Amino acid sequence: MIKDKLGDYRKIVLRGDIVLTDFLDFEEQKEIYALKSNDIDLYLDGGYEGSERKRALIGYLDNSKLNYDIVILQSTYDPKFGEISHRNVLGTIMAFGIKRNTFGDIIVEDNLITIFASLEISDYLINNLTMISRQRMDFKIIKEYNQKESKEEIKTINVASMRLDAVVAKAINKSREDACELIKSGLVLINHKECLNITHTVKVKDLLSIRKFGRVEIIENLGLSKKNRIILEISVKH
């Protein structure tokens, strides 16, 4: 756990060296902020704006010369031979025995697979990640990820409860059954972590990442309607 490493990181920084961490998930990013102070700088980056998994640079830093050693790998695939999902890509990489913290976000959209990886494993992935879901891959290094511009919509929804399936269904205008299928398929993340439990209780300020639909942030609980349904203000980014 990252909390167990904070003391070692602090010692490294105090002797004048710089720490570059592995990729951190949302909870680890919150923990690493314990090291930030007036004397110690801390910066996070995952290779593109809005990234979920990020590497941290810690030390006495010049923010004009930050290098996170993140390599962006990209390959196309042909949907006529079958769709490829985030889970397919992640499962294939993990089958190599690669640790999850050595690579960051995986984005699958528009017949493109983009992987944000640490410099240390980039060559290995290029040379070995040649097949996903029985389709040939040809990963190459790209200089910059062309990120789609997201559109934000603020709206209110009424839900019977704060169950994950209920909130997802209303947020993306789908049936409860469709929402359950998305959750059980691993396509819904809560605060950047996969959640397969349809009855999980969602809280205000939670961030839901729903693959193929976008991100939903629970902004505020506005109280109850006349029919005792919960009124939520949410932000939806497509």
C-alpha cells in the first residue's frame, strides 16, 4: 500500500532526490498528498487531461521540467472481427504477469486502443501485446493523445434510492435492467475503481465513470420529492 511507502519517500526527498511513483489509483492519489508541504512539491499526471490513474513526482521540483516517463501506445482494431472492450485489453496485459501499477488508463474508442504505460514496460508491451481477443495488434508510440472534447450537462434526476443501478439508469436514461448489465459487465467505475455490486450505495461527490457513456458526478442531494423520491443534482460529461 502507498501509505506504507510514505516514510521512505520522505527520506528520499529530504536527501535531495526526486521520487517518481508507479501509477496510482484514486485512493492512492489522496494518500500521496500527505507528503505535500511548503518544502516538498508534488505533481500528478497520467498522460492526458482527466486521466484516472496517475504517476506522482515528489521532491524539490521545477514544474517546467517535469518528466513522468509515460509512454502512449496506440493500435487500431477491426470491429468487423468483433468488438474489443477495456476489460479485454486489461485482461490480456495482466495475463503477462505485469503489475497493474506499471501502466495507467486504457481507452478503447473509435476502433482505437490507447494505453498509457510507464517507460520501463513500453518496449515489452510493444513486442508482446500483439494479439487481443484473437485480433492482431500493432502498437506504436504516439507523441500525444488526441482527446475528445467533453460536453458537460448539469441536470436533476429523481431516484427511488441511492443504489448504483438506480442512479446509473436515471443518469444515462436507460432502463434498470440495462444499468445492471453495464455494472455486472465491469463497465462502471466509482471513483476510478470497478464496482460490480448493483446495490452499492452512491454518495454525494462520487464520480461514476460509465464506459461508452461518459462520467457522472453526484453534485448535491436536493432532498425528497412529494412522492418521497430522492432528487439529485448531477453533472454528466459525454
